Amino acid sequence: MRSHKFIIFGYDHYNALGVVRSLGEKGISPIVILHKTLVKDPSLVPNCRYASKVHIVDDVDEGYRILQQLYGKEELKPFLYSCDDYVEMCLDSHYEELKNHFYFFDGGQAGIVSRYMDKDAISQLAVECGCKIPKTEIVKRGELPTSLRYPVITKAKVSAVGGWKNDVRICYSEQELIEAYETIESEDLLVEEFIEKKNELCLDGFCINHGKDVCIPFQTTYLRVAPGMYGNYMELTPFNNEIVYKQVCRILEKAQFNGIFSVEYLIDKNDELYFLEVNFRNSTWSYAFTYGGVNMPYEWAKATLEGEIRISEDGIKKTPFTALVEVKDFKDFVLTRKISLLKWIRDLRKTDCLYYWNSKDKKPVFGWIWHLIIRTTKSLFGRC
């Protein structure tokens, strides 16, 4: 397997960094293509000790050209990892050009993954597969829902179009929704009933043979939750919910998906599960799975070559463990005074897996800090 090239395509984020580290810990030095669509000055991944080469490009299209020009004629097909929706939609649209030259996350034909990246389409598929979903309406920006009670939550209908996560708003009245439309970027929106969440259930895994063989080793729930926010401090436990597993398997098989994925459910105050979405790409919690003993980037590549999923049980954690996105959690909960700095430090010290800091790969954090200092200094002098 190490005779193949491994290529990571995304933007500078702890998501892509986790894939580089996961492969690096298996003795593989991947190539990275970073687009500047969301992060203009990459500082994390370029400083990772495991990356053999980093291409920094202006946008996804330029990254795709680099991919084809430099790595599209290899004797052995490279493994290609998409780490954001922009990249995955690009690869999906070029399926015919890529299928004979790369192993990548795909749906067996052009356009099928992009079809199910539409939140309405994947929700309807989930209902067919036995899932419960919140009540929703599809509207144009500025239109008001006609059948929903407030509060409601807005989401971009397609994640890679419009403002993505910035278009998520909780609105407690019609007037609040009208005001939210003034800054929402997406033209097409999914507006759904806002269900007060007790927690979320996130299932990361990988599949081969067009969704027929699926591995979901752990489930993730959150130790800190807040309305309208993604969790950053989490607990991972072995996944053994057979009903939910069958639902996810049906969805992936109908989507004919090959690759790494994550599926998200909302848990309400009565412990009812509501399906939210599928991410057809490597997602943010991937590196915690590597810490837990299932290195998904490596295992997906191995299973793809062997045609079956075979993971040794040795080394897989059977007891709960914790992970923390330390930078974002500090911003979301300490700077907003939701928790004290002292409590946050206590949680940090007892956390098993961190997404930024890594004792075997320290330079990304120092690179990020140095970049933050430079950016802050420029901002301060710019005001003078």
C-alpha cells in the first residue's frame, strides 16, 4: 500500500491536519493541496512534520488542475482524501476523469454525491431509510415558512453554497427571521423547526463496495452543548446501536458511497433521535478515531485495495475517552464567559485527545500562534 501516493485536498484546518497526522503515524508521508477559499494564510498543515509536500493554491479549481497535472498519470492510483464540501463537490463533478486514476470518495457516478449534499434530498432519503427528521420547509431567501412554528433554525440548502455555517441562525419570531435574511448569503435555504437539543450523536466511519460494507467504530456525544453551536468537547464510546447502524447503512448503500463519512443526529430532551445530515468526506473528529485505535484514513485505503474491511481488535479502546477542539472551545465558552478559565484548563488537562496540540507534531501549533501574533499586530497597527 505504501507504494501508492496519498494526497489530501482541503483547506488549512485541523480536519486536514488530522488526516496528515493519521497517515504519518502509519509511516506514510502524504502530499497536501490546500486551497485558500476559507483560510487565506495557511499555518497549520504546512508546518506538519508528516507532510511530504504542500501545494497552496488560490481556489479548488486551481487545486484540481494541480492534482491532474502532477499526479494524474501515476502507475499506481493515488489515494485522494477530500476534507471539505467544496473539494468533494469538485471531485464528484469530475468523476469520469478521476475514476481510472485515483481512489477517492465517490458515489459510483458523476453527480450522485452532490445530489445528496443537498439537505432536503438527504433528509428525504433518510426518511425512506427509517430515520425521523425535524419538520422542514425549503424557501428562497426572504420567504417566510408557512407551516412551521417558531422558533426555527435556518441552514444553507447545500453546504458549499452561500455562507455555509454562517447561515445557521436560530429565530424565535417572524421578525427575527426577517432580520436574519439581511445577512444570510444562501439563496436557497432549509428552514426547520428548532428542537431543543439535549445532545448530538455523531457517527464517523468509512465504507467500501458502494456502501455495502460499513465500519462505524465509535459514537460521539458532547460534554458541552449550547443552542445553535457545534460541540467541541466530546466523549467517544464504542458504537453498538443496531437500529441506527442499519439506518446509516441503508443511506450509504442507496447513495452508493465509497469513502470516509460522518452522520449527525440530534438528541432531544426525551432522547428521541432526529437525523440531521451526512458529510460525504473526512470530517473534523476523524483524528480522535485514530487516537481510539481505528485510523480511518489508513483503514479505508487498506480496505479499498483488499475489497473488504478487516480491522484488528488489538489496540481499539473499549472504554470511553475524550477529545477537545481546544482553540474553538476556548473561543466559544471561555471568551463568551459560559464557563470559567479555571474549569476549561481542568478539562483541557484531563482530555485524552486534542485536535491542535500533538506532542509528536508540535510545529503546527507554534506556526498557528506565530501567524496569530502577526495578524493581530498588523490589525493593531492598521488602526493607528
